Amino acid sequence: MEVLRVARPALAASSAPGSRPLRGAPRRLPPGAWRAAGSAPRLRRRLGDLPLTFCAAEKREEVLPPAFEEKDESEVLLPAEAPGSGPCFDEAPEVLGAEGSKGRMRSSTIAATVSEEKHENVGEEKQSRPVIRYNIIFVTAEAAPYSKTGGLGDVCGSLPIALAARGHRVMVVSPRYLDGVSDEKFANAVDTGCRIKISCFGGQQEVAFFQEYRAGVDWVFVDHLSYHRPGNPYGDVYGAYGDNQWVFPTWARTHALDPGKSVNLLKGAVVTVDRIVTVSQGYSWEITTPEGGYGLHELLNSRKSVLNGITNGIDVGDWDPASDQHIQFHYSVNDLSGKVKCKMALQEEFGLDVRPDCPLIGFIGRLDMQKGTDLIMMAMPELMKEDIQFVMLGSGDAGTEQWMRTAESIYRDKFRGWVGFNVAISHRITAGCDILLMPSRFEPCGLNQLYAMRYGTVPVVHATGGLKDTVENFNPYANEGSGKGTGWAFSPLSKDSMLKALNLAIRTYRDFKPSWEGLMKRGMSKDFTWDNAAAQYEQVFGWAFIDPPYVR
């Protein structure tokens, strides 16, 4: 979940041209309303914080409309952490004007400032039109390719690049994880020479900053000994790190949200921010229910008017069947001949009988209850009665890993499991399978179903969160019999419901080839690019500046 906080009102940014309208659009206030409300348009920064950028950037001529000439730029913050959670909180705040190119970022937030350029539209009548450009800072625990344990790393590694490509000035701030000794992923990041002291863990901690400029984005890495431990960002072979749930000291407790022993940063953000964004519209509704809100549902319900969902994009450079370096044969929506060749290569690689006409079903993901692997295990005896093949890739629950090994020995000609994770294998399963199964109990967005559709692999998913948003149920009778839809989304979450959807998919694949090809091509034609997602984020940024600030 991302959150937006606006420090003060600013220019009314219009929706990005061609972007899909989102729920929760604010009511535009009349000109001068902010002055009437007495809101002071001041950009508050902190002295001594990390400079906004360490690299040369293209100089922009920023022209404000006459009504705003005496006002300075605005700030959007995403996501907000508890007060005092970052460096330099003891210094007095500095107020910068519109010329604040020397601006500083406030730690533990994602900040965006608005400026305006003028350009002319090309047409029969040329007229000037304002273009909104933002300065945006992402502060995140993960950012691929530097660090990644899941979807957060993908989002914060790709969305900033898409926003930069659309003309915004973007920075990403993330820890410099060394996994014990290796700094290979940060080889191009240079030491900025900036050092600050933070009072925590019973003493003064020195923090350094490294920086790399790549793909139009400033990547800033926070360096401290606590990020040099072996393991992933959150734990090692012995479990989660004990300081993940760090208790804030007394001086950091400046909000009534904190009743005592610990601080819920997410709750603090939800209470104070101006906008809340989840990674799908379906999930934005689910978190307002007792089942999906995990104790925060009433609070999120109270802020439903500023709650939006934007589906994640995918990296179409890495995930493109026409050029994917991990697959042996390439294909496209206009030439599907390479798809069946990828299938045959996958069958051979996994030691299955090479049968082009046999439905091949795949699963890629963590082996745990959230991903619905228990349903797969329960359904496998019935599923194996069908003339199909099934491949699984994943790691996690030790019992499920052992079940995969046992299933291989029981269903020698039909089932193969790969315990662990391998990027190349995940690409080859996505390209080679006919059907991708995702019976997740909950899924804020989900990426594998997006990859599958791009590769002409038809998804069968549980109708939850982002899966329900992105997979349209197949209807063979729509559009005068030509059909519509990109897969099957089953509900409720049960073995019988999942088997029913799988049997429909298997029968369609086997007996209705034209319909199946239509499913493949409609999925491959969907626009799940990050550019599409970035346009919708611009829309939310604009709304954040139109609404009055939630916390003054």
C-alpha cells in the first residue's frame, strides 16, 4: 500500500490524457479558494537532510500562473512514517521558495513537488497549455535489481523509471543491503561523502549515503552496519531479525496514535496522509472489510473517499515473448508458432513426454497457504485422472516441498516439481505452459497472471484482489460468438470450484481451438505496461494537490 500526503494545496493538475479514470476524484475548488481558507503555501524542509540529487539534471524553466507567482512549490509525501523516524529531526525546519533547487528531502517520506512548464499543442490552432511535472521521492525497503523479496521490489524498481520517462524528476531511497560481504549489485553506486548521526539503539549511529544515476532516476542507498548482515532484508536462516519491530523512544512519540510500547507505522500513515493507493482496485475494497483489513478496516473505511487502486505494471523489456533471452523460441500476438515450440522444449527439459496437444498447466510462486498450494495438493489426485501435465516451481513450506518430490514419484508421466526459484525457469514455464494456475487466498495485485497473459498463457485464478481485476472471465457467446475474456476467475475458494474452472479451461483448449486462440490473443494484447500505471499515478498526484490538506 502506498500513501500520499500533501503539505499544502497547489496547482490543480488535470488527469493524464488517455488514462483510465479512477474512483475518488476530488471536487475541484474555485480559484482563490485556498487564499480564502488561509492556507499558507510554504514548502517545509529540514536543514542538513540529504540533498535531493547528486547528479546533473536538465535545467527546467518553471513558470507559475499569475495567481500563484508569489507562492512556492508544494510537497506530496509517500509513504509517511512515524515522526522522528529519520535523520536530522533535531534541526530547525528550513523554508524554501520556488527557486528551491537546492531542496532537501524529508527522511522517511516520498515527496513530490509540483512545477509547471508551458508548451504548445500542435493543431489547427496553437495554444499554450500547462504541463505538470513532479519531483517525486520513493522511500522503500526494496528496489529491484538492488534488493527484492517480492512485489514491492518490482514496483519500486520499475514505477520510478516509468515516471522519469514521462518527464518527472524521480529519486528512490533504499537501504544498501550487502548480504554479508557482497556489494556487486551496488558496484556503480558512489559514496557521496555525506555522513549523519542518528540517536538510536542506545547510542549515536553513523549513516552514510551512496548514489547512482540510472535510467533517469537518482538511486540513493542508505548505508549502516545493520544492512550488512547475511540473509535477506528481513531475516536469515534463523528467522526474522529481532530489531524489525524496533520500539520508538519517548522523543519519537509525538502522536496520539501511540498508546505505549510500539508504533504501527502503517496506521500512522493511514491516519495522516492525503491519499492512499493500493496495487489494485479490488484490493482497495478488500482492505476495508474485516477479512482483509486485519484490524485496520474501520480506519480504512473512514478514509474510503481518498482510497484508490492502481494495478501494477510489468517490465515489458524483461517479459516479452518476442525477445526473451530465457526462452529458446520467440513469438508474438501476430505469429504464435513459437509458443508450441516453447511448450515442447519445456516438456523435454522437465522430462515429460513431448506432446504438443496435451494441456500443460503450471504454477509459479511461494509454497504457502496464501498462494493456495494446499488446494493444489488436495485437488491433484482428481486432476491427475485427466489427460494433462502439471509443472510447479517454488519454495517455502517444507511439507509442500516434500509433497512435490513425492508427487513426482507417484505421477511419473504427468507431474514435475522444481523446488527453489530460478528466474530462467520461471520464464520458460510462463512461455511453455498453456494454463497458469493461481489459487491465491488473497493477492493485492499479482504479477504472474500478467506475465502469463503477455505470453499467451491463459490464467485460471481465484477471484480476489488484483487477480479478479486483471483476469476477465471467458464468455464464448459474447461479441456475436467471437468471445471475450482472458481466462477464468473462480469463486468461492474451494477445491471443487478450482477443479470446475480448470476443467472448463482444459475442455476449451482441447475442443475449441479458435476460442482458445482468441483467449491467448486478447491476453497478449492487454496493456499492462508501467507507463499505463504511471499515468494513473499522475492522476492521483493531481487529486492530492486539489484536495485540502488532511492534516495541517
